[in-house]
Amino acid sequence: MTSDALYSFQDVVAFLSPSLGEERSQELVRAALTSLGIADDTFPLSIALRVLESVGRTPGVAGTVARFALARLTLVSAKSSLNHEKRTSPSHPAASHEAVPPSGQLVSRTELTALLAPTLGDEKSDEVVLDELRRAGYPRDTLTSAQALGILDSLGTAEGLVGVAARFAKMRMAARATKV
């Protein structure tokens, strides 16, 4: 998914439909395309981003889901561009590594909860993290980075806002690890 990739109406709908449902997602994307004056069936990344930005201004869950989708698409396209540059640049040998915290790094429950809190709120974030820690049999307060990623992976399979928030939190955790 590079900046020259083409996206269809259904591609953009697919970013929203796991949380909003197919029909509601189609309705929102169709309205955004119409308001932007886009009549084509396929369009470049820049238009897909504008559609998600437009839907992101919708109040409530739909807007939140669209903002997460926008962040995911932006991150994926940026990562794809970086990988393309690394593969085509002779000064950067291709490296295959995933951006995750070092395995010895510890992550507190508070840190894990804080990654979810902007979307779910402090109370709900702590509740879902504690439930998942109990289910997985992990310690309550301090986790290894692998355990923390496992918790976010597991929460990321949930439907609705919890799943979306967890998938986004995992990306933020990985991004934060690359800065360390």
C-alpha cells in the first residue's frame, strides 16, 4: 500500500465495517465521497485519506472508528513507503525486524491501560486489561513486553471499540519502542 496504490469504495468501507457494520460503513463512505465530489470507483491514497478524515468528523463511535482507520492507513502507507525506500536504496540493506519492545523490557499495567484510555476511558481500559490479565494468567502489575503485546493482541480480536482501541494501542506501543 504505497502512495501510488489505488483504493476502491469497498476498500475504504472495509476499514470501518468490522466495527460499524457493512451497511453503516457504506453509507458513511458514500456520503463522504459525494461531499468531496468524487464519482470514480477507484481513487488514490490521498482521496482515501480525505474520505476517512471526513467520516472522522462524524460524532460518536463512527467518527472514532474512522479516526483509527485513518491512523492505521497512514501508518501502513508510511511503513510501506519506508520499506520500499530501504529495498531500493543501496545504502540501506534490507532488514526484516518487527518494531516491538525488547523482550527484556517490562511494561506496567498502568502503561498498558494508558494506551487504551484515550479511547475507552481510564475505568473501562483498566477493566478490560485486568479481565484479560486474569484470563491469560499473567501477573497483575508488571508484564514482559511479549506478555503486554499478547494482551493487546487478544483484546484486538474483540469486536467494536475495544478491539479497535487495542489494535491502535499495539501500533502505538510498537512505535514507542522504535524511539527507544
